[in-house]
Amino acid sequence: MKKWRRVLGIILFSALTLVVGLGYEFYRFTQQPLVIPEDGLVYELRPGTSVIRLANDLATAGYLKHPRYFRLLAQYRGVTQSLKAGDYHLHYGVTPPALLSLFSSGKAIQQAVTIIEGWSFEQVLAAVNAHDALEHTHLGHGDRRGHGDQEFVALQPPQLLRTFS
């Protein structure tokens, strides 16, 4: 009987030590910054990116050491379904919890295009097309007013403006 108690005590102590050790390792993960260059970087979070994909991409790029802990942290914080697409500036020293907060807040980099009152549609379109930070995509031509093959502009946050050529 004493032998079983001793074995059970060793098993319980080992399990408790394992749980405490893993908990401490997870805590350290949440406190250690990602491996980001000192001048920071711009990371594009594409629409529909899952936390699994994000964690794997960050790990593949060498920014994140433990993608499983990152996924666990996202699950714990309840942000697995609330990541917002956009271009984000990741600063040096950002921790995994701060990164998840940034991606779920939607505070992406915004681009500005100045449109002067009185400009024609063609002038507005030229200003948008001249902006290097905007992604140019094609959705179709024409409208109800008979503009035919003119290009049209649409607001699509977080990318702000997209042109259709």
C-alpha cells in the first residue's frame, strides 16, 4: 500500500512539475518580443488569413519562434475569427499579445490621396493611379451613365483605394 502511495505521489509531482513548466514557458513566450528588425517592417495580412496560417507564415519568416503557442494565445484571447486584413507596421519589440491586439484592432497603415475640389473624374483617376502604395485591380468596365470603358475607383478598407483598369 505504501508503495502505491509513493508511486502515485511521484506521478502527481511529475505531472504538476510538467504543468508548471509548460505554463512558465508559455508565459515567457507572451513576454518575449518577436524577432523584428530594429527599424520595424510592414506585414501584409491578407483577407481570410487564419491564425494557423498567420502563425506559420510568421514562423517561416523567422519572426516567431513558437507558432503553436501563438495559436494557443489567439484561442485564449478569443481573436481567432477577428483578424482584420491590411498592411501593418510591426515595430521592434512587439510581443505576441500586442501583435494579436494590433491585427484584431484593424489599425492598419492608411494611405492618403488628395483629391482637389473641382477635379474631373479623369484627374481623380490619374491621382489614384499615380499613388504607388495602392494596389490596382480590375473588376469591370462601364456604368449606367454610359462611361463605357472608363476606369472606376472604389473604397475598400483597409487598402483604402483600389483602381480598376
